[in-house]
Amino acid sequence: MKKIFLIIFSLSVLLIGCQNKTISSTDNIKEKPEEKYYSYYTGKECTADDNNKPSFMGMIGNSSQARPQSGISYADIIYETSAEGGIPRFIALFHDNLPEVIGPIRSVRPYFIDIAEELELPFAHCGGSEDALNRISNDKNLMSINEISEGSYFWRDNKRKAPHNLYTSSENITKYIISKNLEIKNKPFLSFNSEYYSNSEFTEANNLSITINKGYNTSYNYKDGLYTKSMDGKISIDALNNNQLNFSNIVIQKTNINLSSDNLHLNIDLLGKGEGYVLSGGKVIDVTWEKSAKGSRTILYDKSGNKVPLSPGKTIWHIVDKKNDISIGTPSK
């Protein structure tokens, strides 16, 4: 009888011990950290749904008569290069923040189409060169939003002289995208790394000047983590909110820019490889850019052949001729 009692008592102790172990192991289970999401175009933290919002691009004039532009400070990425006569022009990407007014909207060129095609995004414009319009007509995959045929999504501002008075809005372009059932698949632009440019071995650089020709130059000054843009000696602002144009990253892509056979329009070589610079975090590094085929992404590499990330924030990407004068300043010791 004693033996039976001892056996029952021992089993009870074991069962209680197992239960206690089960409780303690459950108590030690930690909740999984909440997953974080980052903008494809700025690398800044966002919500899970933000990267699914429609993105689009706009052709924006940048001649002296077009300044100050509206909505340009909202753009996540701005590409800047020349049109006829070396007059600069922007194609800007809007996603994270959507302005109520965008413009002045101008005509498109084949190399701007190359950029929109690379990013697989629709682009708002007003007409274009013959080569550009022929390409749009022959390639139904290009998501052109042309004011010539879609005038209801644009308007003219009588306070300005044509052709520098055509505008659109994020609301109008989004309505167009929805009405046409455009399939937009946002994809990461480049990688972002907030610590990359803290490398003490990188060269310090707190100002930049790019002289395109006798009629246009642009420059940047670095302060508090941002590069403030000036054009022709005047700080660049957004007419919509009076904000200065500031960027976390400046990319300079050097290539061949030549007159086309009509001696008017430009040919800009965006395929192959070339040299350039990235300025970010008050530092500058030499890079090599590479684009293997039309529609493929332009990738930036360092001297060791590693892909170069950007700092989180807005980016301006200059496409310049190899012969253009570029001056990068370093702090005085």
C-alpha cells in the first residue's frame, strides 16, 4: 500500500513540475518586433500601404521664364539635364508627397522617356520632339499623359506667358491613372543606407558647382544634412510653398551629349558605362554608372565594384556632358 502511495505521489510531483515548466516557457515567449517599411524612392520609413500608392513623373520646364516652378519641392527624385540650346529641364518623380499644383509642364524628349521607361512610370508632358512622339506612338507600353490629347487633366495659368503657364495636379494625374487602369508597379529606386556616408575615409565636400554653358549654371551648399540648390546665382524655391529646394543626395552622371542630325535637338547617351559622383552627407565619392539595356536600371558602383547606396531622403540626379565644368569644394582646414 505504501509503495502505491509513493508511486502516485511521485507522478503528481512530476506532473506539477511539467505544468510549471510549460507556464514559464510560455512566459518567456517575446512578441515579434513590428515590421518596418521604407519608401522605395526616399528610403524613409513609411506604412505598409504607402509603397502601393500610384507614382508618376512630370516634365517640368527650367528656363528662367519657368522659375519658380510649382510643386517641385514635393518630388522624391528629380532628373535634370538639357534640352535645346542647353536650356535645362526636369523630369520629376512624385510619390511620397503629392502637390496640388505641378508645373510648368513642358514637352518631352527621347532621353526623358528613357528615364520614365527605366522607372516604369507614367509621365505628364505637353507634346514633344518628333522622335519622342513617334516613339510614344509606336510603343503602347509607354504611359504617356500628353496634354495635347488629354487637355482636361491640365490647365493654363493666365498670370504667366505661354508656353510657361501649363500646369497639372497630383489629383488630376491620379484620376487619369485610375480612369485608364494603368498598371503601376512601384519598385525600389536604389538601396538606402543612413550610415554609409559617415565613413571618415570619404572626401568631405560642402559645395558643388556645375556650369552647363554660358547661359546656365547650378550650385549647391551643404548644411545640416541637406544640399540647398541655387540656379544662376539665386536660391531655388517652390512657388507653391516658398520652400527652398533641398536634397539629401546629388548624383552626377557624366556622358556624351551631342546635337542630333537636325542641329537642334540633343542626343544623350544613357546606355553603357560612364563616370560620375555622388554627394551625400557632406561627402563625395567617385562612382561608375552602368545601364545594360533600354528599360534596365542605372546602377552606381564604387571603385571596388560594389553597389553604392544613397542616404534616406530626396535625390537630384544630374545628367551632364563629359566636357561640362564641375567644381566640388571641400572645407578649408
